[in-house]
Amino acid sequence: MLIADDWKDYELIDTGNGEKLERWGKYVLRRPDPQIIWPFTEKNKSLWENADACYHRSSKGGGAWDYKKKLPQRWGVSYNKISFYIEPTGFKHTGLFPEQAVNWKWIIDKISSTSKKVNVLNLFAYTGGATVAAAYAGASVCHVDAAKGMVQWAKENISLSGLSDRPVRFITDDVIKFIQREKRRGNLYDGIIMDPPSYGRGPKGEIWKIEDSLYQFVEECMGVLSPEPLFFLINSYTTGFSPTVISNILKLTVKSKYKGTISCGEVGIPVSSTGLVLPCGIYGRWEAN
């Protein structure tokens, strides 16, 4: 397991009873996590009760935040030299997955290790954590997501990180149709990053189901890889998906053509008050030798 244990502006304080207690900068949030099936320790009870905001699920679906004090609509946090806006949303998310810091470091290292100009494609790119990391490392980045609001958020994260002058293209589009057009245009990328959802819809109602679509989509992406690519990264938060599934897909596609090395596993975050580690999804990486 890769553990994101070098944050300063983020801390997973405690976990228990289906919830996690997190510090984002100077604000403490309490929100649900279905993997936390153990109890919290009584010694931390006051920490839980004094959280600045708590997300409550609704029996009708969704939920809402209960604020103990007035918080800004959004605020910034930094990871090393890159920064991101945090904003509690109606779907319990904050706009950032802090465990992905392990992949941001890897992306930065891969891009920084070469002297050639690197083009990176970030698909299902959300608010652009990986986009910011790749741009910071000096790559040209194409950021693609079907949600206009997420693309705008990513632009703001680039600006917050002081990278507005970097060559980043922001595209609001269905990722499959975008890849098909890029193939026809002959555009190529040295690195591809994707964080596919379990289920989703494109701007025109296109349906994505990861179990039906992922392998074929990775095959499509092979058509936009450069002759000597640097890396291919797949993240997944789909319940029940094994890292070996991602590894097998990469072996049958990218590795079969470009050789290289594959690694896969879980990503997690340490719980500062207990020493536990919260698992937070899986990854599969291919990299050139």
C-alpha cells in the first residue's frame, strides 16, 4: 500500500462508526466513509463533537452539511509547492482526494526525470490534482472532464498554484468521444492519467459503466500514446475492484506494446490518533524502463 503520510495542510485525525474526522488547513470536518466499520476511541470524543462541520446523510438520498461555525465557502490548502481549493459540497466531497498525493509525487518524478518535452493527458480529471502536479513538473497538460464545474475548479487550482502561465488545455467533453477525435487528429501524449468513475454520464447522456467500458477505453487510449511514452496511471474507487484487475488491463494493453514495468496496489492515509491506515482506493501504474 502507498500511504500519503507527508501532508502538512491535511490530517486524518480519527476514524470510527462509519465516519472520518479530518483537518483541512485550519478547519475540521466530519463526514461518512462506508469502509470505516470499527468504533472510534472514547478519548477522542470531544474532537468529534467539536468539528467545525459535519455531513449528515439523508434517508431520501444525498445529505447536507451541519455547520457548527461559519466557514468560508472555500479555502486553500497546499501540498509541498502546489495548492488546491477546498469546498464542502452537497455530495460530502471537498474537491480533493488527499491520498492521491502519492500519485502526484510519482507524476512529478516521472516528468522531472526526462529532459524531453512531455505531453500529459488527464482523463476524468475532476478538479485537477494530477493536472496541477503535471503542470508544476513542466509538462504540457490536457485536462478533460465531462462536468463543466469541475473543469472550472481545476482552472482555479492551477491559478492558486501560480501556474497560470503553464501550457494547460481545459476540455469539457465526454472522454471517449474526445479520445476518438484526438486519434483522428493525430495528437499524441507521453503520459496518460485516468480516474474513471464506477458509473457516469457524459454531457449528452453518454453512459459509462466501469466494468463494461474500462478495458475498451484503455485500448482506445493506446491510439494516442506517443512512440516512447513515459507512464500510464489508472486510479479507481470502485468497490470490489482488485488492483490486479487494473494490472491485468495494463499488461494486455500498454505493456504488451511498450514493455516497461507495472505496479499496482492500494492507496491509503494514516490516522494520526490511532496509527491505523484508512484504505482509499486502488491504483495501477505502467512506466517505461
